Amino acid sequence: MATPVAELGRMFGFPERPNLAPRWNVAPTQEVPVIRAAGEGEEPGPHLVPMRWGLVPFWAKDAGIGSKMINARADTLAEKPAFREAVKRRRAVVPADGFYEWRVEGGRKLPLHIRRRDGMPLAFAGLWESWKGPKEAPLAQPMLTATIVTTDANAPLRALHDRMPVILDAEGWRRWIDPATPLADALALLRPAPDDLLELIPVSTRVNSVRNDDVGCLVPLVDTPAGKPEPDPMPRLL
């Protein structure tokens, strides 16, 4: 996420202006900006809160479960113990400039940068949790964590993966985070993005390594020798 926080604030209407460092290769368990509805003692409206990517349910015994909860399937949110309370009370939006997917070609995993055609930030549907730690050793401060909701891939992405993040439009994200929106209405927002919303751009294999987090991750793909080993990529945001 390299979009300035002031611009994000104008887009999403939150008052916070934290010093968000530009990111080009965000991996699971790292910190991401999350937009949620006002909490107790806060002014009404959206608020921006940094959270760890990988939801830790409030009932979890340890935080390690979060690495398995980076995504949540839209079709089972109301059933899965990890998500069924959060989808009722703790819906959120994760803003991002784009995300990465990979295509396999000649035995290599080649990355693609997926973004809106108009260059505007994406609003991923998400959920958040506040984990207080195990009962026998509670944390001094609760750990805030989040997950990104996924749905069936649209036509352009289907050749890469059968799932994609839920991308909400301006009306959709407002309804999604509004606690007054009935659950059934909120779940109805979780559908694939229109086929013409996104563009897929081949980029440097530098993004395959989480050690690389700079604008060089977005340079056009430069071919590498056939047979050169490629790191096994994790899901990533930017």
C-alpha cells in the first residue's frame, strides 16, 4: 500500500492520519491497515486501525492459529467457529493498492500484479478480532488481527486461482462495516468482482521473496533462465 494515508482518509472517511510506510510486498502475519466501524468512545464513522494479517479468534489458546486464518471463505462465514461471531459484529475493510497472483509457466511461478484499471485503491471485505491471550497468561494489550474474505474467482482470474478477494464498491464497503446492516444483507455483498474491474500485469519475480519490499517488485517481468528455482510464493498484498 503506497497510497498516501490522507488520500485513503478522503476515500474512506476515517479521521486517523498514522504514519503508514509505503509497502509493496505485504505477507501474512505482517501489519496491515484495517478500516472498521467506530468502537466505544470513538466518534461515529469509519476508523483506521493497524492489525496483524491472520485472524486469531477470541477463543484461541495461542496466536499461531492466525497464520492459517489469513483468508475466510464467504460461503462459510456464518458457520465456521473462527468467523461466525466476527461476521455478525466485527466486519471490516482492508484497503490495498492491489494484490499478487502467480501463473505457472515452464515449471516457474511468475507473478502478476492485480489492480483496478482506474488505479484507485481496492476495498477488500474483511473481519477483525481482538485477542486477549490465553486465560492463564492474558496479554497486557489485546492483539488486533484481521482476515480477508474470499469468493469465487471472476473470469479473468479463474485461470490463476479458483478464489479471489471480495472487492467492495463505495456503497458496498459502507454497508459491509455498518453494524446496523442485517447479516443476510451483508453476506449478499460477497460476490466476485466485475470482469472488467481489474487488470493483470506481469511483474518482477522479486516479489516471490518476502525479503523484497520496494517499488522494484512492480517493474515489468524480466525473463529468468529456464530451470532456475523460484521461491514458493505466499499470498501477498501491496
